[in-house]
Amino acid sequence: MLTRLAGTILAASIAGSTPAAAQQAPLPAAGWNDGFFLQTPDGENRLQIGAVVQTDGRFSVDDPLPITNTFTMRKVRASFQGRIGRYFDFRVMPELAGSVVLLDGYFDIRFSPKLRLRSGKDKTPIGYELLIGDPALVLPERSLVSQLVPNRDVGFQAQGDLAGGRLLYSGGIFNGNPVDGTSGTTDLDTNDGKDLAGRVVFLPFRLVKGSRLANFGVHLGGSTGKQSGTLPAYRTSIGQTFFAYATGTTADGDRTRVTPAVFLYSGRFGGFAEYVRTTSDVTGGGTRSSLAHQAWDVTATYVLTGETTSERGVRPRAPFDPAAGHWGALQAVARYGELTVDDAVFAAGLAASNASRKARQLTVGANWYLHNYVKVYATYEHFSFDGGGRDAENSIVFRTQLAF
């Protein structure tokens, strides 16, 4: 017994004298968490790689055909996001379909959940629907409302969550994009005007345990600034222009936007309603006018296979696996919206000869979620117009999407 005890003490002594440097250092981590990632052992440096690939089929059912029926690559995007050090996050995402352009390119300084400062190119924080991530859209294209707010722009902004996550805010100063519904492509300003833009989101029942209204919220976004230059044209989902300004008409002065919205995601049901009003000073035909356009829409979804929905989409309980008899999740979608152009545009002769005063959009469809990251859209859409001598438009759009 004494011999065994002495051996044990000696072995423990030798193990305790092994230099720490001789022990194997922790290895970096790699794996999958809604995207491929690499991470240092302390977790303070991380790179996550994602992708979005969308293939569309766009077909008109009108006679004569207003478009060429086609298959197209709608989006092909690679995303690189992560963390450098403990307090610095970043994201870089180029668009590779068609001409290559930088969509997102920014980094954040994180002081706390209540405050982060972002610099670079990102979505302008105004419209509710426009700020929903592209892969999570419930219909292939956004509504008429999103044509009256800007998309991505370069600037500086502050963001944060307050009151335990019940109040979210973001706001800052941006170059300002006079062409609503689009993103800046040159990443340079074309004039000296700048836009102040921001939004707040209030979720009053988020902290109420078990509440079916936990994901009910109210959104209010807006912007103000001075802009000059090119003005937008408004188009249908398959790309047909229904309103354009007369040649020589340009933005020239003050511009403001306001967009309230409400949303609810509860069990199988999800939906939102949004309104936007944009006022802007324009010059054309030797006159200067102040114009106000407005749009609204209501979108509703229901998961037929019983899964819960959220702003980020649906995760099927039984992902696609035919051998096991699993087929994913199925969601029904419907939307109605209108966009109305200020009558003063036509009274002042600032509209193109075939421009419509109003567009109405009715869309119905179904989404098949084969996997958390694979979705198939199928939609029918009807557009009708007031003015411009334009016939109604009827189209079918389907899309396959891989996104992670």
C-alpha cells in the first residue's frame, strides 16, 4: 500500500511540474449556425459566410404580352459578417446578379445593447417593409409602399434597444437618394444636400409572458432633407413603368417622408399594414411645385401546415425529406395596395404623356418552405390603373430561393 501511495504522489508531482506552455492551446472553432462560421477560441473574433440565390420565372398572361416572358437571376449575393474584437461588428454584401454592386458595407461600434454606432452603406431606416430582410419577404417583390421610400444609402447612424427590447430605434444622417425605391450605386453624393432619417418601433407586449401579442408592434419612420437631381419612375412587379415625370423635371428643394405601420406575428398568422406619404419640391417646365404622393398596403399570411411564423419567415417542423414522408411547410399569402400620385403633377404638366394617376395592386400566392434555408414562391398579381390609357396587368411570378 505504501508503495502504491508513493507512486501516486510521484506521478501527481511530475504532472504538476509540466510547463503550461507545453499544454495544447485551444483551437479556433468552425461550424454552422445559420451560415458557415470561423471563430477564435475566446469568441471575440468571428467570420460568418452566407449566400442568397434567387431564380425567377416572370410570365404575363395578358394579350398582347407587355413583357418578354423570361427566367432570370433575381439576386445572387454573398455575405461576410462578423466581429473583430469584442465591440466591433461588420458586414459586407455585394450583388453579383447583373452588374456587380456593393449593397451593404458597414461596421458598428457596440457600446451596449442600448447603443451602437454604424458607419457605411446600409438600408436607410424609414420603411417597415423595406427593412425586412430580402430572404424573409413573403412575396417575390415588395409592395407599392416601398417605392416611395429609399433603399440603401451611405451615412452614419445610431441604433439600439431600450426598455428590455420593447422600444427599438435607429436614425442618422445620409447622403440622401432623390430616386425613391432605389439604392445609391456610386456611393458618392450628387449634391450637397443630406437627409436626416430614422425610425422607432414599439412592442408593448414583448415582455408579457405567454402573450399572443408579444410580436405586435407599431412602427414610425421618416426623413427630411434637401435634394436635387433625378426623380423616380414607379413600376409594377414585373418592371412595367406606370408613372414617370416629364423630361426635364428634377428634384429641387425640400423633401420629407413619413411612414407609420403596424404588424403582428402570432402563431400561424403574420401580417402588417403600412402607409407612406412623401412630399418634395420639383422643378420642370419653368415652374416649381411642391408635390405629395402617397401609398398604402395590407399584407397577410397564414401557415397552412401549423408552424408558427415571424418577421424572419417560417421554419418547417419536418424539413423536406421524401423518403421519410416529410414535405416542409406551406404558407398562404395575400396583399392589396395602392399608390396615388399628386394631381398637381398633371395640372402643372410635369408627368409623362402616358403616366397613370393611381395604381392598384392585388397579389395572392403560396410559399413552400422546404427547409429553413430553401423556399419556393408562387404568385399571381393583378395591377389596375387610373389614367395614362394603360390596360390592367396580370402576371405570374415564381421563385426558388436558397438563403442562409
